[in-house]
Amino acid sequence: MQLSQPRPDPAQQRMSREEVIRESQRWLDLLSSPTLNEYQKRRVVQDTVDNFDDYFNRGFVDYRKSVTESDGYAAVEWAGRGDVIEDILGRRYLDCLGGFGIYSCGIRHPKIISAVRAQLERMPMSSQELLDPLRGALAQLLGEITPGDLQKCFFINNGTDAVEGAMKLARLYTGRSGFISCLGGFHGKSYGSLSLMGKAEYRVPFEPLLQDVYFVPFGDAGAVENELKKAQQVGFDVAAVMAEPVQGEAGAVVPPDDYWPRLREICSHYEVLLIADEVQTGLGRTGALWGVDHWDVAPDILCVGKAIGGGVMPLSAFISTPEIWKVLEKNPSIHSTTFGGNPLACAAGIAAINVVLEEDLPAKAAETGAYLLAEFEKLRQLFPDVWLEVRGKGLLIGLEFVDSEFGYAVAAGLFKRGVLVSGTLINAKTLRIEPALDFSRERCDEVLAKLKDTLTDLT
């Protein structure tokens, strides 16, 4: 059933002030209503599609499986808990995507929700002048659990901002401008972080970006050393090397075991900083608290995001040593933010750290990840012509298929069977498996059965 009421053309007829008030109140009433009738539910679906089309970005409507692969009505998310998302019409989806890594603690973890709700009743945002205690408390906790001498941090809202801050800090401390990044690397889409992006599709439309960025193959420490040798000989100045412990958007690409230890040695030898982008790998995702912990390496700067907000608030940070941080302390306002480290986000961050450690989520990710990797490989061997590789660490897993078209068909087939997965931004033929870190064995077996069913239908 489609709604029959005509749609005015927003380009020709704008709402009056009174109409805007009524429309906003209608949405507020929907949010506060414990139940919706069938007409209300279906109107929300239609309004959502129309609003994305007319006011947001039609490309999202054309692209999302929740529109293109749904029967009759688009899937509009409305509620979630743990590892299950429910759309407004009551259809349930097993979440193997985890919001691209934000739901490490699951959706609406009660301890994290409770902390944010308590802070909301007290003080929602910072005054910007008085000292806010939760910012200090979260900084202390991060300083205590991060590798090596990392201690001082700055809070912002998303991963790309953490990378931008790390880049500025590296330039400020070293007095140099250049960076070495990795092919296939993903560090965000703002101007500086995009300059370190390892895929032309996202870079070229915005060229020229930062010019003194040099790219090397991921996992090849020797290539990094060669770039630094050349830079030294010709007088290029390199501030830092940036890499992900495990490349996420490239498709859960795990480097050789000697890669990170060698990066540490090489950067120390050439006196450049080593930046670990842990936005996707941090806080247990790979089966260790930090991705670099697998190789017992301490970077000079670490970026964290996604999971640090507990799946409840946007939060990220970049963290460094007291020695490096001195350059920021000379002028604290040289790098600032309005909303970064706000009380609600810090309450969520404190609770997220508590949950990750108290529930030992890294160990659970390691155990469940090992099980899934082994079972996926067994399943892959039944479909070797279309399924090329299984790889990953912990619960950051990539399933690489023969091409992006087939990969999408697998994701669409799983969606129709009530399992959410997605391709990766850098390697579209690879599907990511990135569920909550306490994903149960029963859930794993459910995903495996539905994946086998999907592949059987497709082949």
C-alpha cells in the first residue's frame, strides 16, 4: 500500500512558519509515542524516502539495500538492542555490520545509556569556561589504557577529526610537512585525512590535496624505509608515517607479523613520528584492546573513534606522549573544538571503557573471531569459484568475492534473510563482518547458515 496524498514540489512551495512548527511537532509526537498505528508507520517510511530524495541526498536512496532490496516499503530503522535492529514495520535484522564499528558494546548497552541519561539530567553540554570533570576523567582512563607512554589526549566527534588533529600535532612537533601513507588506507574524508586516502575514487574529485604525501604498499615496511631514505637524500621533510594496524575499509587486511615492529624501528631511526589509526580497530575490535597490542608496539600518536562512544554518542580522540604534547600546551587554543569532549560524549566514553574491560570484550572478540574465520573458510571451500578469500583479526573480518557485483548480490541476499552486512569503501567486492564483540556462538551459526543458503541460491 502506497500513500496516495500528493507531494508538493519543495522547490516551488516552501512551508510557512506555522507549517514548520506543525511538522516538527508531528515528529516529536511520533518519537514520544509508545506505539504507532499502521498508517503512521507507513507514512514515516514514505516521508523518510521523500525527505532523503528532496532534502538530503537522493544517492543514498538509490544506493541503500534498505530501499532497493526491500519488498514494497523501504526498511526504516526504528529501534535496536544488542545485536538486533528492528525497522518501523517490525522487521528484524541481525546486525553483522555494527555501524561500521561503533557498536562494539552492542546497541543501547544499558550501562552506557544509563550514564548518558544521568549526565543529560545534570548538564548536557559544556559551558566552555568552567572545567568539566568528565573530560578529565575520560582523558585519565584513556591515558591509563593506551600503549607505551601515550598519555595526553584531545577529544573530538569523529574519526576524520582525530586524524586531522594527529596530522597537525605531527607537523607542529616535527616542524615538517610530509606524510607517508598506505595504498588502500582509509583515514577519513576531510581535507587532510583525504590527502592520506589510498583510493583515487575519493581523492580525484577534490584534487589538489596536500602535495607532500607519499604512498607505499600496506604491510611493506621496507617500502616505508625506502621512502624515508629518498626523502633524506633529496631533502624532503617527512613528519610522520600513518597506518592502520589492520586495514578496515580495504577489507580487513592483516599485515605480516614483523610489519609494525619494523615500522617502529624505522620511524625511530629516521626520527619521524609513527601514527596508528585505531579508529576502527581500537577498544577490542581485533581481539586485543588496541590493534598494535598484537605486536607489542607503541606509536607516537594514536587515533581512536567509533567504539569509544559506546554506540551512543559521537566521540573520538587523538592521544600522544607528554613530550610531544608540549607543543600544544604552549598555546592551548591553537587546536580547539566546540562539541568535542562534551559531557554526554565523555559519559558514554567512560561507560564504554568500563564495559569493554569489565566484560572482557577483546577476549570475546578473539574467541568468536577465531571461530568465525575457521567456519567461513570451511564454507568458502564449497564455493571456490566465487569466494576468493577469508581474512581478518578478531571481529574485523573480510569476505572477498570474485567481483563487486557478486559481493553486492551476497550482501543483498543476506539482507533479504535478515542479516545486515556491507561492502567496504576501498574494496567493494569484500564484505565486512563487524558485529558486537559479545556476538554469541548461536548468532554465528545463524549467519553461517544464511550465508550458505544465499550462496547456494546465487550459484
